[in-house]
Amino acid sequence: MEAALDAISVLRANPDQPDALKQLRAAIGSRISVVASKAAKLAGELRKEELVPDLVSAFERFMKEPHKSDKGCRALIEIATALYAMDYAGHEVYLKGIRHVQMEGAYGPPVDNAVPLRVVSALGLAQSRYPDRMEELVRLVADKELGARIGAVRAIASAGDPASPLLLRLKALIGDSEAEVFGECFLGLLMLAPAKSLPFVAAYLGGDEAVSEAAMLALGATRRADAFEVLRQAWEKPLSTELRKTLLLSIATLRLQEALDFLFSIITDGPQQAAADAITALGLYREDSKIRTAVETAVSSRCERPLMEAFRAAWSS
């Protein structure tokens, strides 16, 4: 096994050697899962499409009694990831992967090691032509594992199906125990149907703190002027100190001139805590000399120690 792993490391360093394809094919065909997983990862990175049949065959092999043949699910995960990286057009591997659960012993209760496999399989199905792909993705949205639910939402958004925005809305309306799932729904909605989704996402501002934060960050990722208006209006609402920090960061993330002007106005005329938070939010631009100078000038004009300390903390290289 050590010799096989060393040989793959040599291939990684010199992938153009004459027998590279032959060696990778042999490693992918290994019954030792750690060898096959490392070879599959390299095949995916190199996009060796000639090895797709070998990867599919290896996947089928490790799917037989995977608790014995592939402890930790490492080979299955890397094989599916490599196929996805190479735009594999088939769906059989992804169908098996998205349904696979592999509970294994750990320190404490058993752990499901197949979550990454279900996620990459969902992404693969989303890009495939499998007619029932959305049904599979919807089932994964109800998975008990957080990582799988997040992956399912991302896959639904990437599928670009006419039903995708409605499914993401439905998931947000039904809710989830974790705010990260809401955040992925908001990001997907704002990507697929920004104009229609802005009021929907804005409605979550000011409610549950973690969900409000997720909505703010999703709006900030859009870089849209209408999203800035939603966030600016939220500034007038009664919010906790932590939410106000997130709100200012989201406004900075928009990277719009009107958003920058709003933050500068807070630094110049706003309450001390809000001004310090705006300085911290603008630290995103620490490599921009023009914005750095403007922030430094605004801080110097107020000559308040907490603002100077906030500037040094956020803008030091």
C-alpha cells in the first residue's frame, strides 16, 4: 500500500510521464480504498476523462459491502467527486451515491461518513439529464444531516429547473433547525430570481437573529442596488448590536458606491459604536488605497480613541 501511495505522489509531481495513465488506472482498480481514493482524486484534478469507465467500475466495486471495502467512505467520495469534476453524463453513480448512508463507529455515537458523497451526488444529478432528478434532490432536503441538507439546497439552485425557486421558497417557509439552510435558500433565490426574491428575503430581516443574519449576508452577496435599499431600510429598525455589525458587513460586501457612501456617513456622523463597526466592515477594502485614505481621514477628523483602535485592528496589514 505504501508503495502504491508513493507512486501516486510521484505521478502528482510528474503527471506527464509516459505510463501515467496506466499507473492511475491500476491504482483506481486497487481493492485498497485509500489507494483508489487517492488515485481517483488525482484523476479528477487532471481531468483524465479516459479513466471514467475505470472510476465507474471502481465505484460499483466499493459499493458492494462498503462498510468493509471502503471504511470512512473515502474511495466512494473521491470517485464521485472526480466524475463530477469531469462532467460525467451518466446518473447511475449519482443515484446510488445520493441514497447512500454509511454509519460507522466513532468516539461517541456512530457517524454518517457518507454525507459528502450524498452532496456531490446531488450536484452531479442536478447537472445531469436524469428526468427525476428534482425528486431525488427534494428527498435530500429532508435529510437528518445538516451538511446533506445544505448540499441539497445548493444542488436545487444549480439545477436551474423551473421548479427550483419554488422549492427553495417552500424550504424556507417550512423552516429548518439550522440558519445555514435558510442562508443557502436565500442565496439560491437571489441568484435565480433576484427581483421576485428580494421582498421574500427581506421579510426575514428582524425576526429570528440567526435567520436575519443569513438573510443580510445573502442580500449583501447580490451586489444589487435594490438589495442595498432593503439593507439601508433595515438599519432604521431596532436591531441587536451583533445584527447591526452583520448588517454593516453585508452593506460593505455589496461593493456599490452608494453603499460605501452610507458607511462613510456613519463613520463621520454616526454613534461611536456604529462608526467603529462601519470601520471594521470596510476592512474588506484594506488593499484599496483610495478607500483606506478616505476611512483614515474620516477617523482622524473625529479623533476618538475607540475609532482609531477599530481602524488599526481592521486595516493593519
